[in-house]
Amino acid sequence: MPSKPLPPLAVPAASRVTIADVADKAGVSKATVSRFLNRRDELLTPEIAQRVETAIAALGYSPSPMAQALKRGRSRLIGLVVADVTNPFSVAVLRGAEKACQEAGYLLMLFNLGDDGQRERDAIEALASYQVEGLILNTLGHDEGAAAAVARQGRPVVLVDRRHANMQADFVSLDNAGAVRLAGEHLLQSGWDELLFVSEPIAGVSSRQERAAAFRAFLADQPEVHGASFESAAEDLGGLETQLLQLRARGRRPALLASNAVITLRVADAVARLGWRFGTDLGFVGIDETEWAPLVGPGLSTIAQPTDALGRLATACLLERLQGRDLPPRQILLPGTLVVRPSSVAARTLG
Amino acid sequence: MPSKPLPPLAVPAASRVTIADVADKAGVSKATVSRFLNRRDELLTPEIAQRVETAIAALGYSPSPMAQALKRGRSRLIGLVVADVTNPFSVAVLRGAEKACQEAGYLLMLFNLGDDGQRERDAIEALASYQVEGLILNTLGHDEGAAAAVARQGRPVVLVDRRHANMQADFVSLDNAGAVRLAGEHLLQSGWDELLFVSEPIAGVSSRQERAAAFRAFLADQPEVHGASFESAAEDLGGLETQLLQLRARGRRPALLASNAVITLRVADAVARLGWRFGTDLGFVGIDETEWAPLVGPGLSTIAQPTDALGRLATACLLERLQGRDLPPRQILLPGTLVVRPSSVAARTLG
DNA sequence: TTGTATGCGTTATCAA
DNA sequence: TTGATAACGCATACAA
């Protein structure tokens, strides 16, 4: 047991040191202190500046962002609305965004929808009430009120990964078309000749739509290749198994393209239940790189998203707008990177 | 192309509707509106209350939390400092905490250390400057200034998963001793007889210390069982392989207990490189349940942490303190759940 | 170049 | 029971 007494659980809230305290200590007015803080370049007698500076240091003063926000309407806060924090992609983006915010002296306010798309509007309004200067949205955009809520706030917004209908905003995302093409071409080059694209139920989610459309376009360019698409619902695991059996019945060298990590998990589960092996019985590439991809079966090939860059760019976009730049809405599409592992390459070897 | 004009990217900040507007519209004073909002139970003429209520509804008024915070020092904000948002455990806790906060009408302010333990103090101070009412810390506690910073703020703190020396606070965590015992007993009962406990470098992290100590205690209770511990550093993957080879040389039925998901990943990688199979060449249980545990090798046995409950309880503790309750620091230890998969049970079958 | 006074949106203290 | 009015901590127009 340590013998020295520990501090109490909550001391009487060591009343904040304010700008007035600094002014007193320096023997100047509050206005002078404020000027020293905000417009240091301007008009300031060196001697006074010195006095203020030492007073600030002595008192350990730092201005209250809340009071500043109240006064000038800017809060150094950025709101982040995430459809589901459990989603590794969302977390990766969050991480990138958070880093960029910190570097720029902003703090992130988080609102997690917990996959309840109807609360989007609540989220935006809650965040807005704290005067967030801008919003990063990684959500479905299914809440009717959301777009209106954003517009009402009149604050810049960046959409990540998912577009919203009716919302005029910057958009940062993986180049979905390119990613699907990259995966498809790699599978064909590796000797697989019958493709199945599996997605979560599209349900109006733009990234899912884009990936599915990209797959169709890819097939259209390769008339000699057979291909099909399937939307796998979480409740219907049997459906996926049926699709896999049909796929293998159709082609000698069937391969699967998973549209994201959730589907990859589901497919890996089905493949295990069927007793198949990736890379021999079934070729595989999945969008989304994960730490476990190398460890499932013989190792799963993936398309890695530049998640960190996505988060950073989303923040950068927002900060640019906050600087006052009035540009037309931008789209930033970043390429995915193919990570080749045995799940996609064994076929040729065996062929 | 949609033909209807979209709203501009940023409208001139539809100046907030304030309590004064409501007062005007209702033909009462601001004070009355404020009273209606805050002490509805008290003294209020029904007719006036009605007028205020309709005015609020008509204007869509909601009070500014910033102004409220400035005035009463309470912000409805809770600060969450996380050592590393990439860590699934942290995210799971975050999720639980975020849910509980929302239910209680609080918003979460996030600060991610990005595994830079030295920034803990910055984090606490940044959060405190926004008047967060309390702090949830899932950090190393290696930053000397941190405890002092917290004490200075005089706000309640809850520690999750990792204790801090010198910090008087509630503590919410997995029952590490119980979890390790549960895993160890399960391995022995399944017929494995030579155990290796693998942890990340202890480095003063309390949860790692506790798990390692629990393993030693477990061994002490079972004199007939051989066992060893190993701290696996990220830079030294070869070291882990060496340990595995030695383990298998020592015992006929060797099993490994991984202290968390990071180690599980590392072990799975090493096992793959060695060409071993979980459940036959090596028994395995890892602390931390993950979505991919069923898919690695034959399926990995785990001890699932009640992450959601941890997050919720951490928040609940904080909220209780905020209610003004002045209790001695509490410890809440939640049991882990054994999830049995083939990695730990095949031995007996084969025996 | 510095100080005074006002207001940001609330709540709280006092009178009325 | 309600209404002025003064803070909360800060930034700024204006006066000095």
C-alpha cells in the first residue's frame, strides 16, 4: 500500500484561470491580453507584450474554447458521424481524420449511428448545437431530414465512402470502379474464368451500387468471361452457400470477388462449412485489407483501401473550406492496392 | 443530371434562434423561457407555459450547449482518451461508451493518442478546455503529467482496462485473473499439458502485468503442469518462432495462451510459417474474441471480453459521479467468456 | 498603442 | 409568479 495520500476523486473544480486573471497579473486590460493572443503581429509595445507573456506563462493560462466559440461562432470542433464504429473501415477513416484534426488544432466530436440510419438527423443537429465548424459524414444518407439539417447549419460537409442524394458536398472515396476492375483483371489473369461478385444488399448505398455497377461493366468488357452477382443478406447464410455451389457447378475455375470485409468474413465462413479450400476450389479477392486476411485459409488476396489517406483528405477538404475557399464540390477518388496472396493465385499453378 | 437546384455548399450561417427570439415571440422575458426549460416543475402559470411551449415549437428552438456550458460549467460532454483507435478492444469499448452517453444525453469527445503515450497530458488538457464533465481513459498512464492534469481539473475519471499509478479513480476491466484461469483450466482439461503464455512486452501496462501474474499463479496451483511465459516484441518475430519450437520440443501436448488479439495474430502467423496446425500440433486459447477467430486455422478458441458492457459501465460510473455521488473509488471486474473452438479441443480427440 | 464597453446565449440573483 | 440585470470568458468596435 502506498502511504502518501492520493488526491481526492474530485477537487472543488480549481476554478479556471481566465483572461481577467492574466490581465490583472500583467497590469493591463483584458483587451490587451486578447490582442496579444489573437493578433500578435499587430500593434503591441514590446514591453507590454513581455508582461502579458510572462503572466500567461506564470498562470498557465489557456483560453476557453467554449467562450471563444460563443463569441466568434468558431469552435475548433469537427463533427464526425459514423454509421457504425464497429466497421473497421470506419475506424480506419476515423483514425486518419483524427490525426489530421489534431495536427490542425481541431478536436473531433464523434457521433455513432450504431447502424440506425434514422438517427442521422439527430446526429447532425446534436453536433451542430456544439457549433462544430464542419461535418464528416460516413453514413447512409437515408434520413430525409439529414440533408436539410446540414443545409440549415450552413456548414461545410465532406462525405466519405458514401454519397448522399440531394447533398451538395465534397466526396472522398475509394475509386470503386478501379478497384473492382483491378480485382477482376487479377482473377482472370490468374486463370480463374467464372466470376461471382458478392455484395451486401445494395439498399441504396452508393458504394455498393458503384462496385456492383463496376463489376457489370467489367464483365461487359470481357464477353468471353461468365459472371454473376449476388446480394448476400446477413439473415440468409444458406443463400450464399447455394450460390457458391451453383458457381462451382458452372465453371471449372470459379472465383469470387467480395465487395467488402463483411462479405469476406461471410464467404470464408461458407467456404469453411463447405469444406472447400481457397485458391484451389475457389479463387478469391476481397475489397478491404484486414489484419486477418493473411491468416484465413492459405491467405486471402485483397484490395487495400487507402483508409488513412481517406480520413486525412476528408479532413483536409473540410479545413480548406473552413479557410474560406469557395470551390465547387469536389470528388476525390483514391486507388486501391492489390495485395496478392494464395487465395487468388494457386489456380494457375494447379492448372 | 437533376434539374432542381441544390442548396449552396454553405449558406450564410442561418443565425441561430436564441432564447431571446423565443421570449419575444411568446411575449415573455428570457428568464421565463429559461425557467420553463430548466425548472418546469416549479412556479409557472399554465397559460404562460403554454405560450412559451408553442413559441419554442414554432421557432424550432433548442438551447446552445456552449452557452450553457459557459454559464453553468457543465457541458454535457464526456472526454474519451484512447491509446490507439486501431485496437479493436478500444473500439468496442468506445462503442459501448458512446451508446451509454447518447442515452444519457451526453456527447463523446474523442482524443486518440495514436500510441504516443507522451501526449496523454495534452489530451486531457485539450478535452478539459472544452469543459468535459468527466474523462474515460483507456491509456497507458505513462505520461507523468497526466495524473496531475486530471487532478487539476477536478473532474471524475474512469479508467478502462489499464490502471494508472497515482490516480485515484474508478476502474473498469476484464477480470484478468479469472480469464487466464478459465483459459488455463480449459487447456488442461482438454488434454494439453505443456503451456506457454505469450504476452506483449509488459512495459508497465497493468493489464499485461495482471494477466502474466495470473498465469504464474495458475501454474503455482498446478505443480504437475509445465509452463513458461514469453514476451513477444513486434520487432522480434523470430523470437516467437524459437519459443514455439522449444515449447514443442518440451512437451508432447503443448498449448499456447495468447494474452490478447495482437498476440493471437502474431502467433497465428508464426504457426502458419512453421506449417503447424492449431488443435493438433498446438493447442490454443487467446484472450479477446474477434470476428475472424472462427476462420483462422480450424477455428481459434478465445476468451471473449464483455467489451460493450465495459464501455457502458465506464460511462455509467462517470454519470453516477456526475450526479454528485461521492463514493470511494470502485473496481468493476467483469468475467470473460470462454468460446470453445477446435484450436483447443482436438487434442483429446486425437489423444 | 491601449483601455472601455458591449455582446455572444445562457442561467441565476434579485426585485417587483 | 414574472421580469430586469448581472455574470460566464472572450473578442472587438470604438474611444482615448
